[in-house]
Amino acid sequence: MAVFALYVQSSTYACPTLASVLRFAKAALLQQHQLDHIFFYQDAVQAIVASIDLPADEPDVATDLIAFCQQHDIPLLYCVTAAEKRGLATLAVPARTGFIAAGLAEFAMRLDAVDQVVQF
Amino acid sequence: MLSLTVEGLVIPLDQHGYLADLNLWSEKLALEFARLEQVNMSAEHWEVVLFVRDFYQEFRTSPAIRVLVKAIAAKLGPDKGNSKYLFMLFPEGPAKQATRIAGLPKPARCL
Amino acid sequence: MKKIAVILSHSPFDGAISREAHDMIMALAAVEHQVTVIYQDAAVLQLLPIRRSAALGCKDYTPAQKLFELYEVAAVVADACALQLYQILPEQCLITVTVMSDQAIQALLAQQQHILRF
């Protein structure tokens, strides 16, 4: 059994990134591995925006991912500086509920307890 | 837009209250920022403020606390390059306060 | 403490990728990981200063790489083929780099516990 961290940095809009993350997370838990956290950085921080407005016929994988992580108590973290620089989370408009503001320092420290980092 | 008036000059600030145009810095302006930060500038304070200015000139980035401690230790020795000494001078956060007084951008809070 | 390699492969003008990668390198090194930075492909251009950055509408963030030494980054490696392709000499680089062949880099990667790619 291994402890995994999922590191997400590629764009998440209209592409399979989040679906891949969720599929990997589910498969890892199914095989008795642990997920220490999922961390969003670079352009992937667009996934945390609270005001995303998708038409009903487009899959909303972020919602599924949030529900999955809450159910299994997996911290869903994002780099607050990357989000702020892109104007995606501010004091006035915070990130979508379920995403937790963190820093690179926290991500770096968490890697001590992680066996495998998988990048998306 | 936030601003600061020093000797009749209106100096624009960014949304965090830091100097908006790095070129407008002066020692008088530093004293005004220090007053706002409730820091009484001594020779020791100036040493750190000028150090972070030099740091920015060289690396083009505002130092966060960890690297500030390391950089000062490397240059001025361990007596000054430790967070206890720096917090004594700048109780609200050495990186945050010294960079503001030095007229630099606010350091990233994720590092 | 983990042995972590950070592979850089993008040009310095390719959005925020390189700049945020530098921040990641420093964050990893700051918490005492043993970090190896590897410049591949167009990323070797990051080793040169961005001239006329104001005209390009971006900040010259390349000097921050000089902080790697202060952060005690364990090794800074540049891919020999990439340096040759972009006609960059190690002595032109902003920081000291160890030039390595693809084969040597491959061996180096095999020793790492984590690898991140930017």
C-alpha cells in the first residue's frame, strides 16, 4: 500500500483533467492505497472558481470531485497565490466550498509523508 | 486607489497598501511607511530595510520570511539572521513590514 | 526529506509555467527536500536574462534563480543537447549549471523519489 499525492497543474476547463484525477483517486482507494491530498497549482486553479456556470449538458466533474473528497476526507488544496494572481479567489469572492486555500510550503511539507506524487 | 501624501506629494499605493511604483521610494517615504506600521526606525531597522532593498535589486523578488532569515544569516551573520531578532524589530512580520517600508511589492503569502 | 527532481522544459515566455516552477523549487528546498533542477528543451532559455522585459509586457523573473544556491538546491543540471540547440554556453548562464547528457540525466532521475515536470 502506498500514500499518494495528486498534483494538478494543467488546465481544467473543457478537458479531461478533472475526470482523470477523479478516476485515479477512485482507483487508488479501491486498491487500498491512501490519498494524502490533492493539490491544484498553475492553470489548474481555475477549477476552484465558485461562479463557474456550466450548461446542464456539460459534465461538472469538480462537483463530483468535491463530493468524493469530502466523503473520503481527502484535503482538496489549492495554491492561494496562483489563484489570487489570476483573480480566481479573493476576499470578496472566495473559492468554491470544498477547496481549501494552501501554500506551496504546505504542499512541500506534505510530500514528506507521501510515497508517490502523480501529476496531472 | 490608495495613496500616501509625503511633503505635499501624493504617492500611489497598491491594494495592499504597498508602494505602487518602486521608483518613487525615498528614505522619507520609508519613515512614513514605518509610522503606519508603528515601527520606530533605528539603525538596526534601517540595516534590514536596506538589506531587503538590495535583495530585491539582485533577485527581483520580495523575500518571504524563510529566505530573508537565510539571506541575512549569510550576509550579516547568525546573530541577525534569525527570526527572533527580526521579529523583535518588526513584530507584525519582518518580511511583510520590512518590504513595505523598503517600498517593495508584498511578498507572496504561499511561500 | 525526499529526493525530488523538478524538470523544466518550457520557454520562459510560455505563460506562468516557468515562473511558478521556480517558486515551487524554492518551496521544496525551503522545507529541506533534496531538490535537483533539470533544464531541458526550451527551458535552457530561462538561464539567460530576459532582455527588454518591459517591452514584452512581462516581468524579468529570471534573477530569482540565483536564489537556488541560498535555498541549498542540491543540483542544477542543464541538458547538453538543449544548450547546444539553443547555442548557449554554460558560462553565459545566470547560475552555475552542471551540463549532462540525456543518459546521465536518465540515471539521475532513476535516483529520485518524486519528479515534477513543468
